[in-house]
Amino acid sequence: MATRREPRFKLCRHLGVNVCGHPKALKRLDTKKSSANAAARTGQKVSQYGLQLMEKQKIKAYYGILERQFARYFDMAKKSQEMTGVALLKALECRLDNLVYRIGFARSIRQARQFVSHGHILVNGQKVDIPSYGVKVNDVISLKESTRTNPLVENNFAGDGFNVPYIEKNKAQFSAKLIREPLREELPIDVNEILAVELYSK
């Protein structure tokens, strides 16, 4: 399974946003060193292509996907009746590995993907080990019984994590439900998807 393996904090500094979700990245993130602000400091004009490319890289980094996966999701989004950018982000947001991260079972998208791949995650009571699995509305995501006593997972789930209105958590049962599709303004990401769509629409 192909995964992104570049240094996380370095990537955050490059993009100018905390795409890895790690609390230490916030401390190390220096916007003065980010590529997004470098041109402004030197008076150099950023090309439209450069802006578009940066937003696409942000989306890929937020969801931990590679170029081929991004292209596949973009093709799916183009066929949607919604705006392409919104449909793209919704599809990525509803990936199983991302929701495992949002629920709080894992501290990062990388850790969430590992939990899924190793068979620790159940969807509607059935083991699913495909990180890109598309979770549907009313699907229940839970931890395998033997994983619930893992101190790492217990500590992760006991924390606040993400509090998004489209996920209903049940901490007693180590589970959560996707109660509805997320709205664009509810997604906890800092990205301009319109620019990324413009890049792929050329």
C-alpha cells in the first residue's frame, strides 16, 4: 500500500498549515518560512499555477493521499451534481481512515490508516481493512473488542479530538456514527478547493 512518507513537520512548514494534525506541528509551524508566504516577503509575484498547485498539495496532505488517488477522486467528483470541489472534499472526508482519525481512535491520519489496515476497525460490526473504504450515512464505525483495552487507543479516544457535527460518538461503546454528509463549512481543513479544481480542469 503506497503511503506518504515525507517528514510531517517539514511538510506543514512548506504548506503553511498544520496538515498533519500533530500538536507539536503548531509550535514548529513558522508561517514566515512557509512557501505560501515566501514570495510575499521577497516581493516576488506568485503565479496562478503556483497558487493552484499549493492548494492541491494541501488537500493531498490533509487526507494522506497520493497523486493517482487524488485524480481518481477528482474524476468521481466531476460526475457529481454538486460543485466539483465540494464533492471532492466530501468524498475524501468520508474515507474510513479519515473518519477513524476524526472520531479520535487515532492521533494522525497515518496512525488511522495503520489501524484500519491491521484489522482493528469495524464498520457495522464487520471488519474492514481498506483505508479508502467509503463510509455511508448511518454507518457505525467501532473498534474491535480486543483493541479497546489498548492504552494508546484508550488515551486517544478519551481526548477531545475533533468535534464535528456530522459524527455522533459513543465513548461507552468505542464507536461513532456518520449521521449525515458533512457540509463544506464544517470540514476542519484550511484549503481553497476551487483553485485545485481549476488546476485539474485545464
